[in-house]
Amino acid sequence: MAPGALYLDRMMFTQRRLTYESDTLDAFRGILARWPIITFWGVPVIPVGSQLDSCLGLALGCLWVGRRKKGIRRVGFPTWSWASVIGVIYNDRYATNSVCRHYLQGHPEILAQNDAYLQFWKFSEGQQMPLREIIQQLKSQAVPEDSHFLVVEGDLVRVKLDPAGRDFHHCEQDDKELGFIGSAYLDLESPSTPSKSNISLTSHTADPEGSSSVEDALILIAWCDLQETSERRMVMMLLTWVTNDVAERKGLLYSHVDAAAAESYRAIPRTRKKFLLQ
């Protein structure tokens, strides 16, 4: 099974025009039927029968970016699903030895490489159901989609968007630069918000006075992607808070870093938080 082919199928599908946008995921299920993959709202999680950690699998499944046709989301889909964005969807296109390329093939060694620790629960009718347990008991290839909500527990960091460029660096509380990090890709475009920006990473507890662009990001993955123990590649989900405990996905932050990255990653201030993602 070649995971790149699944991503290519999805990219080709999202170039189509549908009469009804609400039919997007139902139409894509015909393509998904060719793949022995468990999905949740169209997001690939793990192969059927795999012993991989489904929480890690869902985090990896969220590594999508889109080329938007409109600056709006589709109604009726959770923001963490690619189906919520009108436009062509791309996934991680890293080297063939990337962890992202291996997880759909069921390689268990990726579990030991990820430094980020995420937990997911499905939230429906006021109840939290661990994603791991749901998938263990699943009798089909799709997690029931009766709710848009995920309960997420993970590490948050503070990021400051810089619309002037393409790269970002992370900082200490007083905006002291610690190192080069990567690029930001926003899900939706607006005249004042480019889809690719500079961002700076700051302490989660810091809220620089007069800085409305300081936001939160959830660490999805942090690993030695090319099997170099001194390196770290970090990808984060940029969040928008609806309430203090309910967030939506705003975009994806990619980190491509050098040999000093492992130490830089450990120095980033972060806060552990449990919240609802819709």
C-alpha cells in the first residue's frame, strides 16, 4: 500500500466541482473504499488491523494543507477535517523515508520517534470516548461521524504571525529569538491574512502588550524525521479560540530545522491543556 497514492487520490478528487458542497465526504467515500484505512471525517487514522497508536495516527492525518478556492469553510464539517476547506488539498510530501510516509504502512517504529504526546477523545452527547477504544471496537472503516467535536490533550505554544514573509523563529517571553523554525499555512485566505506567513514562537503564558497577532498552536508531531537524533521536525496546528475551552483549526505550521533543532525544541515554552476542538 502506497500512502502517497491515497494523498494523490484525494488531491485529484478535491480539484472536482460538486453540485452540492455538502456531498464532498460522501462522494469521496467511493475512493476511500479502495483503501484499507480507518478514517474519521475523511481524515486517515490507521490501517485496518494495525496496532499503531490511533492518537498518533489522527495527528499525522491532520497534516494537510489546502489551496483555497474561497475564503470560507464548508458548512457541516469539523475544521480539523480537510473536508471543511473548499479547495485542492495537499498532504505531507516529504522524502520517501519520512515518518509521514510510513505510518499508513503500519510501521511500529514511528511510535518511538515522536516526542509530542497527544490524546484524543470523541465527544458526543456530553460523553468523552477514547479514540483508541472506539477504533479497537470498530466494525467498519469509519469512526461514526455523529459529532464534530474532539477532546484534545496536548502541548500548546504561543506563536506570533508576521505577514511580511515566509519563515518564523521561536522566542522567549521577551521575544528573544531562539532559532529558525519554519512557515505558516492558513486554511482560509482573506485580504489582510496571507496563506503563508512569518511567525515567531513565544511563551504560552506571555501576552505581549498591544500584540493582537499572538495566538496558540498545538504541537502535532516532533520527531527526528530523517533519523538524525540531533534533529527535530515540528508541525503544529494553529488554533482560534471560540471560547476559553473550545477551539477551531486555523492552519498548519511547518518546521524544517537544522542539527541544533533538538535542543531548540526542548527550550520552547509550552503549556499542557485539555480542550474541545470543533
